[in-house]
Amino acid sequence: MHRVSLQLRPLPFAVPELLSRWALACVALLFSACSANPPAPPAPIATVTDGPCFVNERALPPTRTCRVLSSSDWEALGLKAVDPQSRSVLSALTERIAAVEGSRNFYPSFINATETELPVLIQDDDGWALEALLESSADKTSCSHVRGMNEWLKESGDGDQAPDEKDKKYGHRCGNISIIHSLVRLGVLSPDEAFRGEHLNPDIVTILDRFHGNEPGMTPNQQRRGYGHYSTPQRALNCLTTLPGKVSKRGAVLRVARALRTTMASTKPRYDCSLAVHADKQEDGSPGYKHVEHVTGVRVSPDGEYLIDTLDGFHQGSGATDIPKTPARNVWGVGSRNGVDWVQLKNSTLESNRRSYSEIPPYWIEMRCCSLVENP
């Protein structure tokens, strides 16, 4: 240990006819009584930018997360390793980024603390030490996944194979995680069926892998087909409700948050939902990273901010057999102030998530909801 000093288009939103009268009424009021302007929430954490990097100076320890879209971006960070073990990891990271250049985006996160232990020591000229690396597709529906330096250390010691060469779906399973937890919440799978000890059941993970196609994540249609695998004549799973919203279109992300809250509260039929997020919009309009997480609840804070509770999908283990059953829980905030809407990763039970990604601004969200209909 080192001590560091220093695609199918989303369907237009339409609430299925089977929603209860109560739910229909609330959704119908989305643009009227339910959409009355709430008290203005506080402004989100201001993003401090340092060139291609986002700095969270108030975190403990302070954190810097950088945007790496190419090998030249990676080289520009000027990273140096201080010992053979660290050099091996840095070499593996450099090779990985070069191998998928143009098809993947990366967000390395760094810490700068007086007493922080890391399994390897990779630093830049300013003393920031590499802590983890987020990877996401550059051009397709995607899951974003995060690997800490301990995972890269293990990987570099296992040989020269990259994760995708060992497991073609590695890092692409945020949709699998969402579906499995959703099926448990809807009562379609029991916990004994869905989990194996402290991990997801790898047999079910493998079944759901079939619905990815060639995508490094799941489109809404692929998620629908994953749920559909568990439909029976007596119990139908219908995934027809999607609603996207852009931060740039005033009121759009708030509309998604309201609809998500209403839909999750429906009991006839019962719904379960996931939240898709695009963040760090590039000059060409593409997202820096894309991600999907299972929604466990939606709250409204006293100041009118919508708080969307999700099950973390950033951390996906090292393969199908060890995806955590109980990962971190994240909180995404959706609000508006002075006519400016925003979305932000507000909190996480995994402190490194909040430190590293709260400063990267999402600009697009989408709710994807499936209903459970019991047939006589």
C-alpha cells in the first residue's frame, strides 16, 4: 500500500390504459396542478473546471476527475508510476485506452490527500494520485462502469488479456442489474432465485446477456425483451412507458421526475423503473458518458427538489459471477432555479462515487418503466 502525500427511438410518453384512475388523474395533471412551480431548490454544486478536468475541492479528500476521449488526452495528463507494480498497472491502462480509442470514453479520478492509502501509486506532476477509472461507450447506448486501482492491479497480474477479451459483456451489465432487482421488487423473482450469496445469480445474468446484441449496454427495446423473457400467460410484463427530457429544454427534466414519481406510486398495475442518464455533453452533441440505474424511489425535498434514489450500476464486479447483490445506493437530484434546470449526482453510499462524479453535469435523463399485469 502507498501513502500519498501531498437504436430504437424512445416512445412518446403515454401512460398505459391500465393505470389506476388515481394514477391517470395525477399524470393528467402533470401540466396543471401537479406541475405548479415548487419552491426554488438550492443551486447544484458549482462545477470547478481545470482544463479537461472537474475538480471537487470540498470533497474529503479533494477529488479531480478528468475527461479522456483519446490516447493523446491520456498522455497529456503526464502520469508517472513510482514502482514496478504501479508501472505495470499504468501500462495496462495505457494499452486499454489505445486499444479502444474512438469507441470508448474514460474518466480517471484522482485524489490529493495527506493520508490516503492506494494499492498502486500513479501520479501527475501536481501530486494528484489515480484512484479509479470510469469507462463508457463513445457512440452507442451504454453502461458506464468503474474499476478501482485494486481491480486494475489484479487484472495486470493475471496476464495481458483486457477485461472485454475475457468476458465480452464485462462492464455492459447495468441493464442486467436493473432488471434483476426490478423483477425481485415486482415479485416475479424471489431473492433466492435472483441472488447467490452476496452476488447476482450468474445464470440469470447470462440469460439477460443475450438481449444486449452488440450494444455495450441496453436500449429500451433490449430492456423490454429482457423483462419479456419472464412474462407468462398469467403474468405479463409490459415495458411501454418511456419519457426523455433535456436540461436545455425548460421544464423537461422536471416533467420526467414528476412522471417517474407518479408511475412508481401506481399499484394497479404495479410499475418498476430505471433511470437513464447522459452526462458531459460534447461539442458534437454526444455524451461523455451514458448509464442506466434501477430506481428504488422518488422523493421531493422540502425545497422542491426531486431526489431519485437508485441502485448503483457503476460497480459491476469483475465478471458475471461476482456482480454485487448490494452495491452502493445513489441519489440523483433534479431541480430548477432562476429558470435554469439541472440534474446532478447528489449523493452516494459509496463516497468515491459522490466525490468523483457529482461535478460532471448530466444533460439528459430518461425514465424506462415496466408494469406487471396479473391475468385471470
